[in-house]
Amino acid sequence: MGHKIAVVARFRAMKGMDRELKELLLALVEPSRSDEGCINYTLHQAVNDPALFMFYEIWQSKEHLDRHSATPHVQQFRSKVKDLLAEPSEPTLLEMISG
């Protein structure tokens, strides 16, 4: 397996949809934390912008992240989230270079 991978994934809710998006994002936390290779999986909401959410994730490897992305809970999330987003989500993958 390769280096640990961090992910920062940003989600912006459409106007008036922040509560629905928050519920959908929160529902992803527990099953994702149970996925093999998950080290950290936390959801954050911007203090000054309730429509903006970010996941911060750490995975044992890119392979573990890829397996997580293919799980039923992530696929189901992706099918539902599109109708709630003001803009496409753009996850950033980061290779951990320090411990």
C-alpha cells in the first residue's frame, strides 16, 4: 500500500437547502468511519456561512480511499446530493508527507 491520503471535500448547499445537505452529509459519517483504512472522517460547517460544509478525511492509502468511494453508502449519497448542491463538489486529495 502507498502513502496515507488526506481528502478535503467541499460542499455548498443551494439556497435554503443547508439543513437537508447537512443531514445527508452527517448520515455518511458513521458508515464511512467503519470503512477499512479510515483513520479520520470529520464533517465541518463554516461558522460564517451555514451553506458551506467540508469533510476532512485521512485514509491509510489511495487504495482504501478508492474502495470507500465504491461503497453502497457513498454511491447512494452521490445519487442524492446532486439536487442539493449550488456548485459541483471538488474533493482535493493530499499525500501526507509528514507524520
